[in-house]
Amino acid sequence: MEELRSMTVLAADREDIELRTEDGLTLVGELALPAEGPITATLITLHPLPTHGGFMDSHVYRKAAWRLPALAGVAVLRFNTRGTSSPRGTSDGEFGEGVTEAADVRAAVDFAVSRGLPHRWLVGWSFGTELTLMHGSGLDVEGAILLSPPLHRATEDDMRAWAATGKPVTALVPEHDDFLQPAEARERFAPLTQLELIDVPEAKHLWVGERFVRIVLDAIVARVAPERAPLPDAVPASMVE
């Protein structure tokens, strides 16, 4: 058995993809699927703020794509929102302050639907939680998971829209978050009546450290594919690429 480490990459079918938005942009991304067996759930990931270094390779999402297809049968869709660059390439357009990115979120969900990817969930991190809250409630997804939500852009009306759907929403809020810590989060998220808020002790906004990455990935899988949780800490060598 090999212990899972920060740079461990497990077997998966990985495909470079392009998303087309309703306003004519091409967004670059990657879809990682289980190399064998059924897809248990699909994560449509929305990355942190691109003007502060966020992109599709932000480390939690990169590790989700490296691990979850093999460990949990979970498909992981990552992409760069408009104007964002990564080693995969640069998406068309320019940063839209979370407003024009509505079309990006719709394009990603539409792509997942067109591919027949089952049990779709939005997973936002920081700025990506704003996109999830602002633009995701009416889309064809089963629910949402929010990592380090700052609530800088999303409004109470956005939260009420999610509340009206009855879809499950979980927020992982770091104890030492730079923008929104658990006590304040409980107050500000009051309009999202079905929210499950998880206080993560000792964690910070960027989830740096393998310990915190595992907490996040375990929490995600426990909600989208509970039969595959908790995730193992080691795998047979044959699973490692």
C-alpha cells in the first residue's frame, strides 16, 4: 500500500475540455472521470478569485481531480472562468466581478448535463462560493458545497433563492478564515435555512496543508457519495499513476 501524499496522482480518465458560453466565449478546463466503474457523483468546481491567484488548478481542486475519481467514483469538472489563465490555457473574455461569470456557471452545468454526468453538485471555493450562491440555485444540480465563503458579493436574496429550492447546501468555514469565521457565518447565512455549516477547527481560508485537504475532500464525498466515505489514507500501488 502507498500512503496518499500531497502530490499523489491516482488513475483516472482525464480529458481537456472546452465550454461555450451563451455570450460566445470559450472556457478551458478538464474533466476527470473514474477509469473504471460507475460515476457516483459529479463535482462542478468554481475556483477562487482569479485576480488574487485563483484558477482551476487551485490546490484543493487539483487534488480532488487527482484522487476522487479513483477513490470515490466521483467525476471532477474544473475550468478557468472568463479571463483566467492556468497551465491548461486561458479562457476567453475578462473578469466580470462575479456578474458576467453567471454565463460561465451555466455553461459548466450545461456541459455536465450534455455529457450525462449524474448527481451534479456545485462546489465553490471563496469567490467560487459567490458564483454558486448568486447564479446556481436555478440550475440542474442536486446541491452545493461552499468552501471558505466570504459573502462579499452574494446577498440575502441569493440565499433565499437557494432556500426556496430545498436543495442541500453545506458550508465548510475555517476557524481562522480571513473573511468570515464560523460565528458570524451562522448569523449571515440565516436566510439559507437548510444550510449545514461545518466549523473546521484550526483551518484557514486557503486550506493549506494535507490535513486540511483531507478534511475537505472527506466532507465533500460524505455528502455527494456517502457510501464511499470516509476516504482511505493509502491505496494499492497499482492505483497510482
